[in-house]
Amino acid sequence: MTLPWFQNLFPLYLAPMAGVSDKIFRQLCKEYGADVLTTEFVSAEGIFRRNERTREYLDFDEIERPIGVQLFGADANHMAEAAKHVMDWIRPDFVDLNFGCPVNKVVCKNGGSALLKDCPTLANVAESVVRAIAPLPTTAKIRIGWDADSVNAVRVAKILSDCGISALTVHGRTRAQGYSGAADWNVIGEVAAAVSIPVIGNGDLTSASDVAKRKRETGIAGAMIGRAAMSTPWIFRETKEYLASGAILDPPTLKERWRLILRHCELIVREWGLEEPAIRSMRARLMAYSKSMPEAKRLREKFSQVSTLADIETMAEESIFNLETMNGASGSSDIEGKVARVAASATGGRASFNPGKIETEVPAFLAS
């Protein structure tokens, strides 16, 4: 079946990332323009055995639609049963099959990218899930192959298409590469040309111009953004504007970035109900946000030790003050102009940045 978000559209997906793509971050990215969301990958065995902790990963709100649940596993019967449980419990818009995860603890159980070496099992899993949950769409994500000597993405894509997979995401690295080296977009383009289902490209998409270039050169039907969204979730809005008009949006000002950081932390604290463990769980996420911010190294060092919202508010106030002092400016317009110049990765005509729903109640020093 044709997925509605591909009809005369070029959808931008937020990649499913373990420990990152939780409900709160998904909704923040949705506010910034992500079209399609997917849960963190979930063990089919955990769902099949009705593990309550596993089920928590399936939680989403209606505002996140269209959203899919990504499953991993190698037992076709258990994958099919898990997909049916997911459909009955929460009725996502699609179920996505993970045939690309390179992590050892997944691969050693013949899951994720291990199935790229076992096409009969891969086909059995895909056919079983498609049949079990039809007419709910089943999609899949793969890598281009196990290693440089066994790049088989075109073959795998044809198998999955024949199995009834409705759309396919291709990450342009092999399992052996992990996240090192460069994504091979030539192979992604070959896959897009080889199958009739929509192909979503993924890998090394760090800016709006990257997405536009890959769209133009490969014929992909959509793009999936992962690690870049961790530090710059506004990349979705920037990309949409660039694809629509060619305009390059100004990046968020320093104050806007701190407002986003504080809002994210406040939402996590509300979700957990306990401030200190919630903030400690955010440390790696906060370090990702510091990328391209002034004094990024110092911020990362401090973020690695924060435990309270007050710690982060203090850091934000110091960060704003330091930039004011550095510029010798008393007005926020000079400060914000400096931040825009520091953070911008391209030049040319710029449209103004609109933070959308990100605005919320903030400390006085972040107002205006």
C-alpha cells in the first residue's frame, strides 16, 4: 500500500535511536518539523513475553502520528506475534523491522544487521510480519551490507519489496563500519532505482543542503535524520524551508537554545517524577546540545556533572553573560547576531528562525 506521507511529499523521518528517541524528544522534533517518527527499537521477544518494561518503550501520544514501532528479532513467529500485540495494544501507523542495527548484543542473537547475511531468514521474518498485521503497513530499515566484501543492499531491497514491505530505509554504511567512515550514497541511489517502493536515505545528513543534495542525486523518496537531530533538532525545519524555497534559516539564538534545553529537562523531570535521577539521565543528551554553542568544551565538562534544574539554569545564565561580556554588548540583538554567525554553517539569503511551540515559561534572564 502507498503510505500517505509519501503522496506528493518528501517526508523527513526522525531516526529511531536507543536512549534518544523517547516520547519527549520525538515530540520536540515534531514541533520542529519532523514528519514521521519511530519509537526506539524494541525487542520482539520482550513483547512476545509481555515484558512490562519493554512495553513502556511503546508509549506515544496521538500528536506524534504518523508514528511507527520498530521491532528487532530473528524468530519469524515471535516477530509476527509481537507485531500483532503492538497493533492490538497501541495501533501505530506502521511497524518497522530493524535489519540494520550493528550493536553486538543484537547481532549475536541473529538480529539487526546479522540478517543481512541470512536472506532466507530475513525474508521469512518480513513475510510473517506483513501477513500478520495487514493491512497495517510494514516497513524496514537495513544497512548496505555486512561488510565491504558483501554489500547486498539492492538484493535485500528486492527481497523485502517482494515480501510486501511498504517502504525501506537504507543506512549507507555496512555493519562492519558501525558509525565510522562515510555513508555510501551511491549504493542508496542504486537501491532507490532498483525497487518501486519508497526508499528513505539515511547517513551523514547534517544540514539542509546535505538532504537537498542527496535527494537530487539519488532519487530517494524521503530522508531519515539521526545523530544531527540530537544536537540540532531544528534541522527538520531548516530542511523543509530549504527544500521549499532555497532559503537558509538563521539558526536559533543562544537564548533560544537554552530555552529548548531547559524545556527538555523540565519535561524529563516531570516524566520521571524525580529531579536528580532525571537530570543525570540527560547528561549525554545535554552534551550533544552543546555542539556548536559558544564555549562548547567547557559546557560539555559542566553538563557531565549536572544533577538539578538549578545547575542548568546557572549554566545558562553564565553562558549568556559570558557572551555579552565577550561582545561588550548590552543589547540582546548584538548577542544573538554573534551566535547566529558562530553557529551558521552556510551563507546566503536567510529567513528568520521561528521556534514554534518551543516557547515556554523560562527564567527572566532568558526572556525576550
